[in-house]
Amino acid sequence: MTNVHFTHIGGPTVLIEFGGWHLLTDPTFDAPGQTYSFGWGTSSRKLTGPAMAATDLPPIDAILLTHVHHGDNLDLSGRSMLPGAGTVVTTRPGARALPVAARGLRAGQSTRLEAPGRPPIDILATPCRHGPPLSRPITGEVIGFALTWPGQTYGPLWITGDTVYHRALRRAAAAIRPGTVLLHLGGVGFPLTGPLRYTMTARHAVRLCQAFTPRTVLPVHYEGWEHFRQDRDGVERDLSRAPNEISALFQWLPRGAAAQLQI
């Protein structure tokens, strides 16, 4: 069993600490008020700043970057952190696009983090579809990450990445059987594309969790931007209608303060 500390900094950005490792997901540290283009006529304004400054973080051993082309997952301040990280893991197109050396993965591929005196971490890239069917050429490549290391009791730690609910995601979850999930929610949408969604709502998250029943679900990527269509209140409304054995799995991370979980 491993004690893992999670610090939710904002949006999809989480500091993960255990066994001497310091991992960071999708770094977003810009101040609020800026508007970012997401391509094809869509954009969003950042409403909330990070709960802590990048300068307050410990040295980062690895940045797990689900994709590089959207400002709500990698903003200008986040990009400035990449050269100082020990390792950057992202999509294969993302690795080619970044100005720093990065490990690029496709869904189903894996890599390992190793360091003296620390448990090795195997990182498996998991499938994402960042929008409706056939949208990948427009929305771009995105991956999630399943992290496995010696001593886990309840299964891998899974970072879903920005994705809607779809068959490949459900199959991957059932095969991995993660114990703890950092679940990207928000029901992202844009006026230009009407009812279409580009990340999961809680209703779809419930369906996903029913495929494998994790021990703990930690929602992230649901607040701080205009393009999120389902905030915490909306997530909780959906969970109130879910089976109790699923809604009880969800825990809210405090912003800017470490929460300890056993994995």
C-alpha cells in the first residue's frame, strides 16, 4: 500500500507525490482573464487562477501532459516549466511539437520512470476521444495515463485525460481496473458547436465507473474556464441520481492543499 498526496492546483493540474516522486499533470499556471483559441473558431477565457504558484512547487520529476494544443491543459506558464522537468510524457504528435525532449506515446504504448531509491513507475497511455465521433482530426490527439508501481494495493492510478465516454475508453478501464481515478469532467462545449460535448459529464462518468468500480474517483477539469458546461454543482446533481455505490466513490480534492490517499 502506498500513501499518495494529491494537490489540486486548478483545472486539470494536480501535483502527485509518493515514494520520493513529484509528478505534475497538465500544467496550467497563467493568471485569469486571458482568452485562448482552441481552433476552428472556438475559444475560452480563463476565469480562475491557480491555487498555488509554479514557484511554490518542489522540483518536478515528470510532467504528464495529456495533450499540448489546448491552453486549458498547457498554458504559457505551463510551457515555461517543461525545460525544468526531469521527464515530459505526452502524445506522439505533442512530443514532436514541443521545443523540449519528450517521450511520445500512442494509446496502448508504455514507458517507465526510474530513479535511485524510488519505486519504478510504469506509465501506460490510455485512449481518449476529445469530442464526438470522427472529431479526432479536428480536436487532435489526446491520451490518458495509467500509472503502476510496486506496492499498490487497490490497482493503478488512472488519469483519464480530456475525453468523452466511448467504447475504447470503457474497454481500457475494464482491462486496467484502476483503483484511483483522476477524472477529467466539465462537459466542455462551445456556442459554435451547440450541444456537442468534448469531455465527460458526470452522467457519463457514472456509466464509465460502472464498467470497473474503482475505489476512489477524484474529479478534476471542471472549473475555472468559460467552456466548462458542468461545474461542481452540476456534477453533484448528476451524482445524486446515480446508484449509491457509484456516487460514494467520488471525493473532492481541496484546492491548493494536499490530500492523502492510500493506493
